[in-house]
Amino acid sequence: MNNRNAEGYHDPTAAEALANVAREEKTAKVYKPLVYIASPFAGDVPRNIEKACGYCKFAVDRGVIPLAPHLHFPQFMDDGDAEQRELGLSFALILLGKCDRLWVFGSLSEGMKREIAKAKKRGIPIHYYNERCEEVHSE
């Protein structure tokens, strides 16, 4: 940035102020909250995956970064194996601690109840949505 004013004189204060404003604007545009997406997985798995992808798109459209571990971990872990499922859920709960909020969609599974309990324990805001992405309530 140029440290000279319109008349050509050295003016570091104005240059520094403009640099600070530009830096603040850049930071404000870049930051997006990380939101943990919880929705049912078991049962009709293909349909539940499709719904979870829709919930993630809904989150992106709202200007947040969605994190849906139940879409990620089953790609390489067996959700039907109790030990691997528990390990995947423990990984997911660790990731939940990195999130700014929890969004819960649809009816609650046992895994989702654990995610909600962990979010409450950590003081993470929780927003509940129905399957049509309409907010029901928050806490």
C-alpha cells in the first residue's frame, strides 16, 4: 500500500488505517461458521444419505460450512459393525467440539441423542429442523 497522500507527502497513519479496514473487510467475508449436521443414517440408508446431502446444501445456502460425519465415515468404516460404528461416533463427537453450532434434522436416532447431549455439555447452540428444513426450535 502506498504510504503517501494525494499530495505526495509521507502519510503512514492513513495508509495503516486503510490497510486495517481492508484486512477487516477481507476477514469478515472469509469467515463462515462450522455447523455440525445431525440427521438419521440407519434404516433407509440411500434415502437418508440423500436427505443429509440436502441438509448440507441447505446449510451452504445459509452461508455456513456443513460438517456431516455420518456422510464421511461410512465411506471407509462399516456402520453395521458395532465396534467400527462406535469408533466413528467417537470421531464425530470430537469433530462436534470444533463446531460453532449443531443443526439437528428429522427424528432423533440414538447417535443423534448422544450428539445433542455432547453439544449441551459443551454449550454449543442447537437448532432443530424438520425434514423440510423448517426450524422447529433452538436451545
